[in-house]
Amino acid sequence: MAIALAALTALATLAGGALALRARDRMHLVLGLSGGLLLGLVAFDLLPEIFHDSTMEVAHIPAAAIALVIGYLSLHVTERAMGSHEPLHSDHHHDAHEHHLGASGLIGAIGLIIHVFLDGMAIGVSFHISTNLGFAVTIAVIAHAFSDGLNTVALLIKSGSWKKRAIALLAFDGVARISGAALGTYANLNSDIVTMYLALFAGFLIYLATTHILPEAHSDHPSRLTLLATLSGVVLMFVIVMVGHSA
């Protein structure tokens, strides 16, 4: 099941790319909703499950809390080392983006593949804990994949000669997500490893939502509707988690 759901997230990336081509004036609302869904998943489902199941401590601090911070900082340090991330819609940073794509295209592509592989693995791993958590993670990853498609295509369009790159990236995206889900599903992982991985993944999601998705959503548009979309995402994830736990 997790593998099929990972394939669905790959289709969500494709749909996000299609929206970037057809309705860029609505991207901020989709990104706002996506950011809200990710934050809602972390707050209402991932963290309660992680700290409920976590028994490991380091210097009397829950190991899951340390893993969460490591997950957040690992993306932050990696991006600073690569010289990113800048808002996609800012003309001031247009030349910087083109230089980054030319000088660090291979590094960026590798980072993207690792990133979506971890998304897929999170789906597979979350089903080890519960079906409800697996579906909640899948919904959030679909939203995240959709925003990935939006941003990837928007950035490639700015760089020129984007069609071949987009096709290649979408193909790698699908393979990486499905491979990650397969590993997460069939790997023989004990409960402590599952908990630590999900804590790392929660740190990834907090970073992506607060540093990428929400700033991008608010970059070039009035914030009221975008903020409403974000709040809607949080509320929607709350409802999804509540229904899942009561089922």
C-alpha cells in the first residue's frame, strides 16, 4: 500500500508542475495550504506518536527531541553550504538563481532525489507505527510533493531550456519516492529506529514549511488569503487526525 501511495505523491508533483504552467497566480494559495498541512501533521500526529513511543534519552533529554533538531539543522546547514534558498518570484534574485542552477545543478539534483527519497521512506516507515499515521503522513507528503512540483517547474522556467530538465526530474522524482517507500515498508526496523527516523522527518517538515513553503507563499501576494489557506491546512490536518484516531 505504501508503495502505491508513494506513486500517488509522484503524480502530485506532476500536478503541481502543471499548475505552475497554467495558473501561477494561484500558487500562493496552494503553497499556503501545503505549509499548513505540514505543520498540522507535525503538531497533531507525528510529535504525539514520536514522544509516546520514544524511550531513549541522551543526558535526560528525549533522543527524539535531539533527532528533530538534527533533522531541522541538517537541511539548514546543507542549504547554506549550497548557497540557497532564495524566493523564486523575486526579480532581484533572478541572476543568482541562474548562476546557482548552472554551478550547482548536479548538487541540487542529488539533493532533490535524496529529499524525495526520504519523503517516500517516511510513508513506508509511518505504516510500521499505525495505518492512521501512514495515511496522515501520505496526505502531508502529497501536499508537499504538489508544492515541490510548483516550485521546481517555476524555477526551471526561469532558467530556460526547462522541458527536458522537468521531464528528467519528474522521472527521478517518481523512482526515488517509490524506492524510499519500498525500503521503509520492507526494511526490518525496530521501534527505536522508526521513532528516530520520524523525528528526523518531523524536523525536515518544520524546516520546509517555515523556511521554504510559507515564505514563498507570502513573497509576492497579499497575506490575508494566503494566511487563511495556511490556517485551513492546519485545521484540515487536525480533522484528518481526529477522524483517523476515532475510527
